Amino acid sequence: MTGGAGFIGSHLTDALLARGYSVRIVDRLVEQVHQRKKPDYLNNKAQFIHGDVRDPCIMEKALRGMDIVYHLAARVGVGQSNYEIREYVDENVVGMATLLDTIVNKSLPIKKIIMTASMTSYGEGKYRCKKCGIVRPTLRESKKDLFGKSWDPMCPVCGGKVIPVPTDETASIDNNSIYALTKNAQEALLRYVGTLYKIPFVSLRCFNVYGPRQSLSNPYTGVAAIFISRLKHNAAPLIYEDGLQTRDFVSVHDVVDALVAAMDKRRANFKTFNIGSGRVTTIQGLAVSIARLMKKPISPHILFQLRKKDIRHCDADITKAKKLLGWQPRVSLQEGLTELISWSESQSAQDVGEIADKELRSKSLI
């Protein structure tokens, strides 16, 4: 498993070990996430290799004797990717290329490769126009792209109002960042090589994943963790636009269930799946819920500012995953947030002012 010391990877490690599998992890323990230390929560029953997925020698060592590969290693952070372009392309794209190159040229008998892809590759979600039917608005570049005084995009055909609908796997790709582009490139590489060499693969396009072990000090992590970090320091959550933009928040436990199901189900082979909760949550609603659960009488600060190429709405159509993976999200947002908050209470976080400054400088997307 690449990236096995990370947020999702460590939970997946626990799940696989509990099922009796032998697990080998390769992770380079980046400073921004791990402070170059193996996290205390990482299961010591897994074999750990400290190394970089771009190193062919490390990858051969990690892959020898393995049957299933989970490729989770990636630089994450939408805003950060737009100014650390080379680093993101190198780690994400070259990392996947090195993994595939090693498997192919060392003739390793890998039975399946499973990767975590990203909903950011979709860009703006699907919408319905009364006149034109299902449409895909382009990413908003400025206020000129807004409909009147609304923050919502307009129909790209007739210019009329549109209503967001769930986005399925057939939606075209419209990358909204360098990060999104590199995740899409990972998928394309895996799809091509897997098909060419008849190596079964599964790609899971994860929506907004949250849960315990998510970094609270990394300003490029998920928005739920950022809000919790600010509220812990009695600072108001910062929200762009009007706060009514929506996302699909899915618990890390549900994502792990999907990753395990992708390994077990042969009918998942050579396919792509959305992994989300299937529920829509406004960013303002998320901030209010977290403050209530933390018993913090602090309202979010609505900035009424548009960030270039930020998406307005995108929620997951998970019909395909339910049908072919036999998978169903089981953690409610309130249950998941309660667990994340409880875990955060035992964690120390970076100074919230510095986090806020980095958020604003990077213009990272939430």
C-alpha cells in the first residue's frame, strides 16, 4: 500500500489486518503531514518501508511478493498545487508511472491495483436547466460568470437558471486545479496500462473525505478539519461566497469499506466509482453544525468573495457503487463529525492565525 501512513491509508491498514491480510506500507512521511515521523496511530503489525514512490528500487522492494496494490500516495491540496506545480506533477504523476513501470518491467504478478482518485477532476457538477435539460456549466473565473446577483452558475446554453443534480461517473472531466489534473492523469495511466497488460484495476473517485487522523495543522487539509482547528482556538470559520455552496462529505470509514469491497468484487474490475455519502451539505451548514457540536457560540465569517475556478456544487451519484460493489455509506454526518471532534480534542494544532494566513495566501479551495 502506498501512502499507508496517511489519513485514509492508516484506516485501510487497520481494516485489512483485521481481516487477516499481510500488509506492507511504503510512505515517505512528508513534513507537512507527518513532520517526518511515523504516526503513533499506525498499526505496528504492518510492515513499514520508509521511502518515495518515485524511487524504482523502493517500489520493487515494496511490491515483491504482494498480490493486491492500493495506491493512495499523493500530494493533496487544491490551492497549494496551483503554485507547487512541479512538485505535484512529479509526485502524483511520476509516482503512478513508477509504480506501473515496476510492475510491468519486473513482471510482478499483481492481481489488482486499486487507487483513490478525486471528485475534483469533475470540476463543476451536473445541473438541470428547465429549457435545456442536463448541462455542465464551466468553472467560474470571475463575477461575470454569475447569474445576476446569484453565486450559482448559469446554463451554458441558454443563460437561464440551473438546479444542481447528482454527478455520476459518465460526467466529463473539467479539472479545477493542478491537483485535479494530476489525479486525472493517475487514473488515465492506470486505465491504459491496466487495460493493455490485462491487470485488473479499480478507481474510486472520493468526494470530501473526513474523519479521525485527518491533519488539523495542515492548512490544505479538508474543510471540516480546518473549521475544527479554528473553532478550537475560538476563531470563526472562514467561508467564501455566500456559504450556500454544497459538497458531499463522506466518512473515512465508508471510504475504507469501499476500498475493501473494490478488492473483493470481481465485477468492479476495470471500472471507476464515485464514493460519497449521496447527501448534500452547504459549507455554512457544516460550519454551524461543527460549532454546535463543539459547543462554541461562534458564527462563521462569510467573506462574499469568489475564488477563481472554485466549484459551486458537486455531489455524488453513488448508484453504480451501490450496485456493483454492494457498498452503502453507513456513517451519518453528525456521527462522523462527532467522532472527528472527539479525536481532535486529543490533538495539538498549529497556531490558527498562521493557518488562516496560509489559507488566504494559497486561495485553496474548500
